[in-house]
Amino acid sequence: MPENHFEVGVLVARRRLRGPWASHAWMPVAALPAAPPVADWTKLSENEDETVFYAGAFDVSLHPAETSHYRDNLVSGRPSLWIALRKLGEDEYEVAAVTADPYEGESMAEGIGEIVEAVPMPPESQAVLLAFFEAFHVERRFEKRKRDRADPEALARGGQRKGRAE
């Protein structure tokens, strides 16, 4: 039975900006297939333009109703994970969510105050997602519905009865 979740380690970068309005920007930059044995928010590398941190391990939940979304992600040519960062303080962030659903990732990007980036999905995570898709996907046939035509006479008769006490 395939797993309904998998864990990834998230890398976040603090990049220096050269504009007059902000000195730096935070953004998710990668997902690791497994959580390394280091503490959350450990500094991994630093140069004059960028500092990379290991933000921690996060669960990606999978839902059987969203298997068609996972398929769209896997066949896109660049399978991705969407990572949302939420600001906590002046220079403090937390990972708010990680998802493999491209439509959920798009909706997270519409929010105000969160930084959302799509990062490449590790091959190990792609294998878990594919196994979940194959186990739970049910293709649904599209059926176009036809609207019933309204009968204006019936609507008029129904409207007359509504105000009377019988």
C-alpha cells in the first residue's frame, strides 16, 4: 500500500538585493529527499550574496481526490513542490506549507504576506507520488450537462401563489 505522505527537507536562502527599497529577500530554494541530521535553521553555506539555511523537515500530505493534480505535476516536464514561507518577525520566517498539488501551490501564491516558490521535486519523492497516483487514481469521464429550459408560465404561476394565505 503506498504512503499517503512523504517527508522532505527544505532549504531556504537569504539573498542580498541591490535595490534601494530592500537589503535582502528570503526564498525557498530546494527540497531534499530526506531530512538530514541537523537542527532546524542551521546555516549550510554563506557567501557575500547568499546564505542558505536548512529550515527543517516537512510532511507533504497526499489525498486520493487530488490524483489528477498530481498527474499534471508529474507530466509537466518539471515536477515540483510548492513551498510557502510565512514571516514571523523582522528577519524571522517559518515554512507554512509544502505541497505537491500544483493548483494548491498556485492558490497559496495568491495570498498576501507569504512567499511561495516552486522548487524541483526530488526523484525519490516523484517515485512516491507516482505510486500513490497509480494506486488511487480513477479516471472520470467528462459529461457535459444540459440545462433544463425554464417554463416562464410555471414561474409566473408559482410567483402568484407565494404571497397569498391559503
